[in-house]
Amino acid sequence: MVFDQVKKILSEQFDVEEESITLETSIINDLGADSLDVVDLLMTIDDEFGVEVPDEDVEKVKTVEELVNYIEARQ
């Protein structure tokens, strides 16, 4: 399941418990990601799922749910 894989990636990258990550979790506000963190996250998503996120779509992905939906729509 994409959500479980995304939770694992976020947990490792932001050093938070997987259980604390929900679909409603904001990548910037709740996890404290800055622009460099987001770029790193998107490179990891590309490696893990083979989904490249173009620059113009980066701002559309603000929550974990939006990220999961984005990945699922492009796999």
C-alpha cells in the first residue's frame, strides 16, 4: 500500500514515529519540512515509486494524502 510506504519514508526522513503520520498530516506544518526537505523527499519518491514530480506540481502536494493520491495517479 502506497500510504504505508510513504509513512515509512516520512518517518525516516523527518525522524518521527510512523504512527503519528496520518493522511491529514501536513508535510510542511506538521513535519517541519523546508524546501530542501521537500526536494529530498520528492527524489526519494522518484526512487521508490518511479514517480517524478515536476516543479510545477510540487506546490500542489501539501499533505500526506495529496502525496499518496499523486503517486497512485501516476503509477
